[in-house]
Amino acid sequence: MHGGLASSARPNGVTDRQDAENIRVPDILLGANQMAHVTVHYEMYIPAAHHRQPRNTGALLDLAPAAGADVPNPGSYTPPYFPQLPYTYGGGSGLAKLLFWSVTDGISGQVLPPVPLSQTVTALPLQIGAWYFPISGPGGGGGGGSAILVDAFSARLGGFIDDTFVDVTSDPTLTGNANVAGIVPTNSPETLKANAAVTSTPEPFSQWVLNDALMPAGSDNLYVPQGTDGIAVAVYQQHSSIIPKLPWEAIYDPWWWIETHGGRVPPGPPPPWIQELAPVFALARATTGLSRKLQIAALKIALEQLSVAADAMKHQIKSLQGGAE
């Protein structure tokens, strides 16, 4: 359930508390102690098979078996990181380089740079894509003269999309082939301008990726120097579509969803004991994977912090009873 409290009339005699208890707690909260599945795919973009409209069905190559795990909610997952992977294609072999990561829960998504990744996981299953491009071997395609491939990517869909999306403003005669075949010669410098919106996804244009470099967000023009090879990808992504990391109150305080109308309004200032309690959960989670000796030390610190939170809670109780100074 998304959104705040319903404004419909209630039967006589139903109290605010009873009304609140009848509200279905969002699935993301109900899954707080359940597991969310994360799947990771390692895909290589094959220039030799590249064609956008219509898109070739064999334009992607699996480089490695899918990875993944069931992750506690809340939790985090670190996918295996390979800056380069070998591949075999068309009877030959070569190396492919990681261009970018994509992460989507089917509702929102994001594109991330090609560095080691640690991803927050909540209740929804995640699809993580590691996207590669050949730097040697038969997958590059070749051909006369220098050229760059161009394509569009939806962060929410977690894949490449077929829309007409780009203008070659430096040479408009190249625009048609850029959208259909997905290639722009670079015998001369060229400037690409991404469309602000496309039809296959409601996401707006976000940024360009040129080979393995993520360009500044919001800049729809991409200057391509003479002689450039590789690939330029226009990313379509909601500016606020980073896979959310819920405030810890949403997980450990069920009433957070009601008090904030599902996160739509800011909560009131928390009592001091809640602020003291937050580090306890962080310390408890941090013990995972530590040696027995370090686990004991961390849990002792968490216990001391818990006593601080207990003292703050006692002080609030006295204050509510009218006995605080």
C-alpha cells in the first residue's frame, strides 16, 4: 500500500487507534524480517551484432553465470566485481571491460559507475546488471574508419531500449542512422544531443555514459572527439530514482508509516532514547562476518549503548509522569 491515511468516513464508535490498526502496513514493512532475492547478470554488448531498430536478438552475450542471494530485509549485498571478463564469440576469444552497473527493483532504478558495489536491499527483489563492452577479440566488429556505437538505456527497466532518442547536431545527416543502426562515424568530431524523453519509459534523460565514464547528470549534449571508438549510452532515469534506503525508524518503528503518512510528511522530532537506540542496531548488524573475538567486543559496545538508551527512556518516562526536573 502506498500513500497516507484514507479520508473516508468511519463507523460511529471507531476510535483513531482502531482506525489506525486497520490500516494495512506496507509490504515493505511486513517484509522487514523476510528475505529479498538479489540476482546479478554479467552481460556483454556485442558491437558486431548491433542494430537498434529493429534490435538484434543476439546483441548481448552472457559472460558469467548469474550470481545472487537471498538477503535479509534490511540488508546489503555486494555482487562479485570483475573489472574485466574473458569471452568467446564467433570462434574467437577476447576481453570485455565493465562499463556500468544497473540496479532495479522494477519500480525505480539507477545506473552506477564501474567500481565495486555494495547495494542496499529492502523488501523488493533486485535485478543487478553488470554491462560490459569488448576491448579485444572478435566481438568488436571492426569495419572501415573510426565510429562509435550509440544506444539508450532505461534504469527502471534495467535494459537497453529501442526508441528514437538522439540527434547528431554536428551533422544532422547522421541522425537517422544513429537511431536505426546505432552507429555514428567519428572521422570528424561529432556532437550528440539526447532527447529529453522517450516513449518506452516515463523516465527522463539523466546522463551520458561514454565507454566506462559516466558524464555529468543533466547534460544532454555529448562531444565525441575525432577518432573515438567504443559506445555512448544515453541513460534514462528518474533523478530521485536511487533505490531507496529507508530511514531506520521505518523499519524499527511500525507507527512511523502512520505518523508520516507513508513517508510523505516529515516525522516529529524523535525522543532522545530513539536517537540513542539507533547505533545499537548498526553495531549488531556490523558484527556479521567478524571473528569471534571482534564480535564479542562489538556486542559489548552495543550493550553499553543500549544502557544509555535505557537511561534516556527512563528519563522520558519520568517526564511523562511529571516527575522530571
